[in-house]
Amino acid sequence: MKIMIAFSTVVLGLSANIALAFDITTHVAMTAKAVEQSKFGSAPNTSELIARLGLRDSEGVFGSRYIGFGSPLRSRVATSWEKRWMKEVRDSISTLPTDFTMVGWLMRGAVREDDNIAETPLINQTDNDPAPVFNRVFGHFFNPVGNAGLITSQSGRRGPTAPDWALVPNANIPDGAFGSRENNYKISDAREAMWRALTLKQILANGTLEQITPIGGLVSFAADEAERKAYWAATFRTLGDAMHLLQDMAQPQHTRLDSHSGFACLDPNNPDGICAGGHASFFENYLKARTLQSGAFSLDETSSISVPPVPGSGATRLTTRPQLNYAGYAIPSFANYRDFFATDTGAASATGRGLANYSNRGFYSFGTNINDSLFLAPSPTGVGLGSESITGDAFTDMTGRKLPGALKVRTGIVEVEFFNSSSLIATLTASPYNFRWGNVVAGSYTVTARVTDSRGLGVTSAPLTVTVGSAVTIQVAAGLNGSTVNEDAIYISGTVSAPPNSAVNVNGQLTTLTSGGQFFLNDLNLQAGTNTVTATVTAPDGQTANQVITVTRSAVASTFTVSVTSSGLAAPGSPFNADVTIENPSNTPFAIATVQCEDPGAGLDITQLGTLTCTYAAPGIYDVRVTVRDALGGVIYAVVKRVTVVMPQALYNSIVSIYNGVTDRLKAGNIDGALNAFTRSVREKYRIAFTEVGTNLPAIVNSFGVMSGASINANFAELIIVKTTAQGDVATPVILGLGADGIWRIDGF
């Protein structure tokens, strides 16, 4: 559960008896208790699950050998290293047999998941192909808010998240000496080991089954049975590793990326001294003492100069030492393995039901205390009314070490009043202090909250400027709803009221939306009979409106069909060419077809149907009219399609306005509003970045630089922002893309 710093001067002198051992004991005890209260341990002789696995009971001995899922597979044996820690909890903590039984192998996995180069004896190096022991502990961290693992001082790179380490192939731990290291004891490895134990077969790369030949090549009933037992041992040893990882999710320092090794401390006797790997965890040492019913424990830390650890730093005696109570907890049930860690990440972690969700949002840690800029929860409610701020020497833990942050003790809230400028809009007297302000017309509002406590003291929040836009609306052109047509596809148009960079789709097809609020779709395909047509406008902030109409396609076959390039971006200095294609699928007799690229305007008469090109030199909206006549000059078919021509400068101006809107919102502190202009997949990353800088955000945005150029096509844009520094000009790209919903958003900033 610890995080170590691999300074070579420290690592070479560390013995195997440093404080990390305490945590291994706790893991072993928790694993044993988990099995004891499961169906494996509570009813081993009647468990349907054990019977279905073909195991007589949970006390069946699998032997000392297991299979390691490295590359290639290797036969492994249990070591005295695991037995050392199991001995501490045997009998006094768990009554289950722990040698080479099911629970014993689970406990061995719990021990070995804490492998690290500072503590684990190098005699076990062959258990970690293709190289020696490495810091598996670097894969034991998971911040569900940022969906991130720990950046290790050993490599300077971020390690995998704990659920990825447990579940995902190639979620490797950075290892300075050997590049990166994969977890050969994943859930998938446990499943494979169980399959082989049950079938004594393996699936080859080509999908065929092959009988497993026992190690040594001897084929006999006894050899087969020994091989099965080795795979069963591997199954439970690997599940023990996974249980260890999940147990770590109950420790807030693991879910708030707070290093706590107690290694490389500049002055272990000074409670305020710096430890490169974080101070030793009071919580973990206290929990170990509770687990083993110890009367005292010590937070011994390792100097960066001298080893072994300086004893007695932070020695604490417990006035009571009740053993941990493991009874009365409901067994959680989730649909997949990852949900046990976190059901949600990002902002949704606040309501997530996984263990990491719970410990991350519900607890502080030594290095991530109250008002931490990265971890907003847990957050004291209110604004510290009637409170005394306790900082510095007065705010320490039980060992006398100072904690970062500022504690505010708040008296009770009597009421919260919300104002628009000086006008009262709501008064609340009970938690939660939030309400929905309805029927707000478009405009700009300055909102404040005034909180009054039980002593009559009050404070008013900083003003928040809120801009309310008009509700988006959409209206399909009259005459189409309820109509009957003889066409396979129809032209549909209408108008919207929506902010710039909005989009309209009709039955999932994107339309052309002009800056004037007009939309059109040249070809909406219809099925025979009554068709439901839904036109939806979507604003960049996600606001939508729709209108539903019906159009009936008759049984009469279509005569002529016309398709037109509906919109496009002209190359700089060049006209835009739109193809007009006329077809006659029913072979209807005709004499001549007239194509008007602009209506009104001159037309081109043709007698052979096919594709011709309309050329447009200026931006605008053009109606393309096609009229087909018979030999007597009578009109037998006529249709109007529409072409919109956009010039690069107009698109550039639109793209720049998106960027300017983002910077304006960030300067005003409106992070949520700014993030609406970002692609959904990157929003949380930028939310964390913008939030972390706090009140410096406006100044940072003002220093971004000036627009210097751009590269733009119909679906992609790159703006170049140049900042002048003492070292010269620095260019930064801002990447935007046109999404499938028709809205331009920022992909990279």
C-alpha cells in the first residue's frame, strides 16, 4: 500500500524489515477475513459454488506449486516470504487453514501484490518475468475524478490506474531499469488459470484446443492432477492480487494520489521534515495496530542519508485496541469487475458507487486536506460563517506533524437568500440550499447568495454573472406536414432561433444551416406509407428543440430524381462547383430538361440526362431549379434544390468566434460555460486544469497570446496562437473539429 522513491543510495541499504511490512500484514488479515465470511469460508462443505468448481471443500490442499502467466508460462513455488506475513495472522485473526489451501493462496497473492524493490527479497526475482522484482505498488493508485494513476518519482511518468492494473493488458508500470512492466496476475489471468484447471486444455492462437502437457513432459493421472492443482493455485493466488488492489481503494491516500511511503525523509525526527515519498501513513499504521490488537505503533521513517529507519519517530500508544469488526457488512454486487473500483469517473464520481468513488469524495488525507485545489470533495458546506480559522501549528495530526489546508469550524446556518442584483429571488431555510429559478427571460444577471448563521452573522458570496440566452426553437416550412408525395426523397426546409455554431438534423441526417437561421435538406429518403419526420436543432451548450411532422409517400413510382451538392467550402480565390445529377429511373418519355443554377436566372437545356456542374464565384444561397418537359412543351416534372456556398473567411470568422467565446468565459470564471465548446472526451481533463489554477485563471487566459493564423477545411481547423516571451515567440495550436452532430468543438487547447 506504500509508494517508494528509488534513490539508489537508499535502496541498496534497505533491509526487508522496514515499515512497509505492517501494511502487508493488514492485507493478509483482510483477505483471510473476506474468505472467512464468503461462501468459500462460511459453508465450505455445502457451498454450491465450490461443488460446481469440482473442489471438495475450501481446505483441499493444492500444493506449493503454481503457474506464473509471464511469457513464457513458468512453474513457480511458494516462498517463505509469503509465509512470514501469513504467520502473523494465523490462528489469532483467522481460523481457516492457510498453508496451500484456497485461502492460503489468496493470502499469498495479497502479499505478493505489494512487491517492491526496497522490501521484497531478490530471491523471488524469477516470479516477475522478464526481469527482477519491480514496484508493483506503483499500480495501486486511482483517482476516479481525474481517472488517473500516480506519477512516480522513479520514472517521472504516470503509472496505470488500479482498475487498469487489475484488468487491462499492457497497462504497464514505468520501470526505469526495464522500460515498463506488465501485470501477469490480472483478473483475465485468473480466469484463464481456472479454465485450464477445469479442462486441462489451452486455446491456441488459431482458436483450437490443445491438451496441456504437464511440466516435465510426464503424462499420467498423477501428473495431470498435479498440473490442475498448480493452475488452481495460480487462480487463487491471482485473485489475491486483485483483492489487494480493491482493498487499497478503501484507503483515501490511494484514491487521492497521496504518496505515503515514509522513505527518503530529510529529517525523520522532525515531524515537519520533507519525505520525498510522502510521510508514513498514520491511517495504515493505526489500522495495522487494530488488526493485530497491538497496544502501540510507530511511524518510523527512513532517512535519505542513513539506514535503517530512525526508530521512534511518531510513536503512538493506543488507549483502546479493539479488534476490527468485520461483521454486518452487506456484500456488494456489480455487473462488472471495474464497477467495484468505480462506477463513474470525472465529475460523475461524486455519485459513483464504487469503493474508490466513496473514499475519494468522502475523506481527506495528509497531503490532500481541506480546500485542496485538486480534490474539491469533501467540502465544508456554507462559507465558514461564525467560524474560527485554524491553521499552522494549531492544526496537526496525532504525531505533531502539520497538515496542509485551513480548517473552518462553522456554526449552524439559519437561512440562505439569493439575489439578482438587489432583488431577492429566493429564501431557503433548510439544506440542500439550492433551487431552480424558472421563467428567466434572456439577458445578463448578477447573482449573489447571502448566508446567515445562528448567531446572526452573515456573509455575501462573490457575485456570479449569468447570461441567459433565448430558448432554441425550430419551425419546419409550412405545407409539408400531412402531405402526400410521389417521391422517394423530398426537400425539407425551415427556420430556427439558435445561437451560432448550432446544428439541425432531420431523422438523423445533418442539414445545411445558414447564418440567417434557415435550414434545408435536399434529400430526405421516405419509405412507402406514412413517415414520421423529426427535425431537431441542437445548440453548443446541449439545449435542443424539435418538431415532428408526418409525410406520406404514395404507391406511385417516382419519375425523375435530382441530387445536388447541397453546400461546400470554396478554396481561397476559387469558385465553388456543385454537381447536379438528373436521373430517369422509370424511363418516362421526355423531350428536354432545363437546369437553372440560379433561380431566377438563365437555364441550360439538355436532352441527355446525367451530371452537370454549376459554378458559383460568390458566397450565398442559391436555388437550383430543374424542369422537365414533354414533346409538346408541357411540364412533366419540376423540382427546386438549394446550394449554400461558404467562403473560407466566413468559416474562419466563425471558428475564431468559438475560441474567443471560450476565452471570454474563462476570464469571467465561467469554466462550465467554456467547456461546452470542448469535445466531450476532453472536458474533464480541461476542467481539472482550469480549476487547479484557481483565481489565477483570468490572468493566465490574458497571457495566452494573439491569433496569428489558421489552417481550415470543411471538417478540421487549427488556429495558431502566438505568445511573445523573453526567449522569443512561442506558437500554440488550438485544434477544432466538426462533430457528428454538426457542431464545431475544441479537441485540443
